[in-house]
Amino acid sequence: MTVIAIQLCTYRRPQVVETLASLARQRVPGADLHLFVIDNDETESARDRVVAAAERLPFGYSYLHAPARNIAIARNACLDAAGDADWIASIDDDEIAPEGWLARLFARATDSGADGVFGPIRAAYPLDAPKWMRDLAPHSRSYGPRQPHPRTGNTGNALLRWRGAPWQDRRFDPLRGRTGGEDIAFFSALHDMGARFAIAPDAEVVEPVERHRLQLEWLAHRRFRTGQSHVAVAGSRLARSRLGMGGLLLSAAVQAACCQAMQFLTSHNEARRNHWFLRRQQFRGTCAGLMGREERLFHSRPDP
């Protein structure tokens, strides 16, 4: 029987109860499921709500405490505990998995022969969210038709081959556990080790957007940090060549300037203007990363 371990890291987020309720609806024919909930708070603040909600799970679960406010340490605690699970699935503690989500990820992995599969994340906005934000949906994450076999992905919606894989001893980088990008770097390293990834466009999860994220400033910070994080992926392949790194820096700077021009040209349309503004922030982040600018903390949520 195939064993699938589900990774769910949480930090002071009451919405994890809704995520657990959605996981209770998951069934994968021919597979045994086991959920690992990793509490990343200094205290076991999620234990009571997790234990209460887990009573409705039709499969086993484990509650783990990995105190550090460092998401990489929490993810590594799950990898350590998963042992010889055949596959490891992951979902965030603010996401809702529709019925059949995990089965669709697994079917895509089986049909494609891929070592890892990523699915899209659709943002769900409150009715009073800005119209431009609802139109643009900048919190959503998807993979276009030009990315049938991506080099990397994120842990918000993923399934990874584990047992017997060359990367079974690989772990997330704790140095990125609070700046973000630990998942991008992790999956990129696996790709360099020979892992082949695929996309499951029908395995979507839904992410209700929290109010503190309904700010252009928050999105700009996130895009800037994403640009810095991608340097760890693309930049590492060019590190041996100063010309290569210089070329990447020049390309990012030119694209940032082009985005600024498009931002000006579309100033009459709030959604398009903000689209180009956010793209510019990502390219600015790439430039900052290439120039060695230290990444700002991102995975440190405000205390309730």
C-alpha cells in the first residue's frame, strides 16, 4: 500500500481548523494517508484546536512541536517524522482543499511519471477587497502552459516522491526559514539532483486572503522578496561567471525599467498600473539579490 504523508505547518492561525476539515474529505484509492501537523510557535498554542479538529479525520495524524518561528525548521521536522513515506504532500494552514484535491495530485504524478507535482492556488477575497485586487488576483499562484515541467515550485500545493529518492536526506535551508524562498530553493536543488516536476491544473486549493494582506505595500514587499529568492535559484547557476551574473543583473534592471514605463503608460487603469508596479518590485528584488542585499524577514507573522 502506498503511504502519503501530508505536511501542514502552522503558526498561531485559527484558520488551520478549516484546513483540517477540508483534509478530512480527502481520499486516495490505493493509498494510506497520515497527516503531520507541525506547530512552529514557541508554545504548543495549536495543540488543542488541532486535536479537536483531527477527531474528524478518517486517517491517522501526528502533532509535532517545532518551536522556532522558522518555517524551514517546521518543514524539516515533518520530513524527519515522515520516515519512509512513499510521497509527501504539502498544504498551507490558510488553504482549503476541495474534495479530490490529493487524489488529483497523485493521479497526475502517476500518469506523468513525475517526481513532484504542483497545483494552483486560487485566492478568495472578501467582498470589500479593492476592485483592482479582485480583478488582478495577485495573491493567486498558477503555472502557465509554458511551464509544463517547472524547475521549482512552492509547498502551498505540492506532492513529492520521497521513499528511496536520492533527495530523501535533503532538507530545507533554515537560513531561509524567516526570509522566505526556502521552498523555491529546496525544489530547485531537487531538480538539479534529477527530480522531474509536473503541473496538475485541476488540483487547485483555495486561499482566503487575510485582511493584513489586502495592501499594495504588503504585495510589493512579497514580490520584492520573491525576486531576491529567485536569485538563489537562477543566480547559483551563473555564480561561476561574472559575465553571467552581470548579464542577469542588466536584464533584471532593464525589465524593471520597462515595467516602470508600462506603469506610467497604464496609470489610467488601476489594475494594470498595479500589475506593472508589482512586476517592477520583483525585478528590483532580483537586482537587490544579485548585489548581495540582505533579505528582509517575511515569515514572521504579527502576533495576535
